[in-house]
Amino acid sequence: MITILLPVKNVENIIGECLASITWADEVLLVDGNSTDKTLEIAASYSNVRVIQHPSKDIRVIVSEAESLARNPWVFWLCADEIVTPELGKEIMERCAAAPNEVSGFWVPTRDILFGVEWGAGAPWPRIWRKGRAKFEFKHMHEMPVIHGEMPMLTHFYWHVNNPNIRTLVPKLLRYEYTDAQSATDDACARINTSFWYQLGRFCYYAVRGYWPNRRLGFPATAYALGLAFGQLLRHLLLAEELRIRKGLTKRDTHGWG
């Protein structure tokens, strides 16, 4: 009925809880990026897991190319830091089995745990689709696939245990924004306002916007808000710098970032 696509690399500290939450699935296609820790050893203890290797660091490429290897007509893209509730697992099996052909997939509700505390309902994501009906546009590193056809919303949710600390968040921001900057057009890069005062004001806007509704959470709210503002600042700086690189005003890299 359904194959769960699960891209992983060196996630021994979290993969067990994720896999334990999806034992109901017919197949878990664990797409490994040459893990060097105990990720594969842990995965081997689950009978519904099949492991393949994929060298790409781009999750869009991994999901797109691994989908063809799924043995079932439905695909559920899951990440190692996500935990499926029993209620959602049951609902997925029932809804996929009963779905008419015009239904191409499902939106799945989420609840977030960020910096160690529960944040409540997160954004729903288009994570379940009929095999062959989803396609990435490759415009942004952190994009969701485009799925044509009817897309009902499921009722139950999965947990997204996202960014437990700053050390997890910052490298992720750098990777996403650096990749997006490299694929941006010259026009997109040129539209960035590089004024110090504009960027400072924009940083403050996102910091306050992220902090104020969540201020009751204390430090996690501070970390989230400043991380959000930093991500927005980083996006603009990397886009502006990308244009300077293309014009030959500075080098792309001298320390191994590519």
C-alpha cells in the first residue's frame, strides 16, 4: 500500500524513535548518505526497512530519484527528526486504501518541538502522494513537491522534532541559503537592498515578529527569533555576494564550501 521514503545520514541519536513510529508501513525505504555511525545498525533491527545508498546531499534529488524504487503505489516522505503518531499511521492506511483515483495525495498536519519545547501546531505539508504524481521545481533547497490533483487534509499529525539547539540550526541555514543563492538569477541577486540600515531594520523586524508571539517560552523563543532573523539576513547577504562573485569582484570559496 505505502512506502515511506526516509533520507538519512548519521542520525543514530534519533532514528530509532522515528523507525519505531512507522512499523505499520509496508516498506520503509531508508536512503542513506554513507552514514559512518550506528544508523544502519539500528535500522537493521526493523523488518520493514530496506536500505539503499544515495550520494547526493540535496534532499530533493534524493526523494525524486528514490521514489522509482518504492515497491508500493503510495509514497510518504518522512525525515529522521519526525515521529508519526499511531493515530496518523492508522489514518494514512485507511485513507490511501479508500482514495479514488482523482486524489493524488494528502496534506499532513504537524506539531513542532523546537529547542526542546512544544510549539503547538506547525504548518501542514504535502508529504503523501501517489507514486509518479509529485515533482520538485528545484527553485529552493527547502521546497515541497508540486502535486497535481485533489489533495485532502488528513486529521491527525506527526511530530517534527526540529532544531534542538543552535548548533543544529546554524549549519542548516548556511547550507540552505548558500545553495539557493547559487541557483538564483542575476535579477534576483540584484534586487537585494544592501544598505546597512535596511538590513538592520529587516533583521529587527523578523526578530520581533518571531519572538513576541512566543515570548512565554523564554530562551527557546529568543533562540528561535534571532535564528529566524539571522536566516533572513544570511539569505540577503549571500544573494548580494553571489552577484559580486559572478562579476569577478571576489572569489567563490577558499575554505572548502564549494
